Amino acid sequence: MKDSVLFGSRQIAYQIIYSDRKTLGITVRPDQTVIIKAPEYASLDKIKEKILKKAPWIIKQQKLFLSYHPISPEKQFIGGESHLYLGRQYRLKIIIQKKESVRLKGQFFEVNIKDKSRVKSLVNEWYTYQARRRLIEIALPLIEKFEKYNVKPDTIYLRKMANRWGSCTPKGKILLNPELIKAPKGCIEYVIIHELCHLVHHNHSQKFIDLQAKEMPDWEKWKTKLEKLLA
């Protein structure tokens, strides 16, 4: 069952799942949807009352997950177009020649190519290579820093994800979206620290938030930059 409540000027949509349970639980998913798990006998009025009581927490969780929704504008891969790398803007410069290569030169993203139809694939290959190299390089000192909590990720993988910048599995595997290579180093560190904190606290409890603030006091600044930069 789907419904919604109004909290101030904000509409909170939610889905109710009734089951054989004694208490009412509220979950905010990474896609910002709100799931209410309620006892079979729970009235709609009681459910709405609970949601309104927890509304500030729900909105806070939705905002937290918002930074994990990469939205990349559709690129045309034509000369003069702006492309990001580690938070800096570069103008795409296409040079027709036999030997193919991609490099950053001054303020330009210089692509030497023999066929313009290959610009997109060549640029994406370059991004993938840089993500494999730089994201792991940035992650390693942070992983060492978290060893004081007796945690260490089993592995770090790069995986394209439609609506997440990073993820942590119950077995300790950290997944990073290679699109992060377009963001500033601080944003990348924020995502990695966020996932490392999940090795210590597996949910977004206050203890999790406190640990994140301890390890990265200005995490909110980088979270905001990440939200704005690639939106």
C-alpha cells in the first residue's frame, strides 16, 4: 500500500508492508524511498502519526543518500565541450591523426584520434584507466587509518552504479563508482570514508555519523560539493 503525509511543505511518500510483527519499523532506502513495516493490526492513523514523529530523521536520511545519486549530463563528445577530472573542468580538443591518445594539456582534454566516431569510447577508456589507478591510490592511506578500529575491507572493486557513488557489502567488500574520478579528491575521500565507517557501524546510526565526523570533520562540505558538481 502506498500513501504520503505532509510535513511542513515537504511531501513524504511511503509504502506500507504489513506482516506478522509486533512493532512498526521505518526504513529509508538508498533510492530515497520510505518503507514502513507494520503489524497487521496497525491503523493508518497510527502509522501516519509515527511517520510524522520520525519525519526529521527520514528527511535527514534522504538527504544523506542524495549524495549517492550520480547524475551525469549526457555528453556529445564534440570539440570545446567541458569534461571533469578530479574536480577540474577541461575543454575537449579533438585532433585528427593516425596515432590515438588522450592526455590533459593545460586546460584541454586533448584527444588524438583518426576517426571522430571513436572519441567517446577512447575518452571513456581513459577515464576507466585513471579511476583504477587513482581511486585505489587515494583509498590505501584511508584504509590504513581505519585499521585502528580493527577493520579492513576484504577487497575494493570499481563498478558502474546507476544511483550510488559507493557501497559496502556485509562481507566487507567496498564498491566504488568509477565516475568518482570526475570529482575533487575531497569528495572521493568522503565516499571512501563513508564506506569504511560502514565496516564499523553497518547502518546510518548516530554512532556511524559521529565516527564519520571524527574521521572527516568537514564531510558535509564535500558531500555538498559532490551533490552539486555532477548534478
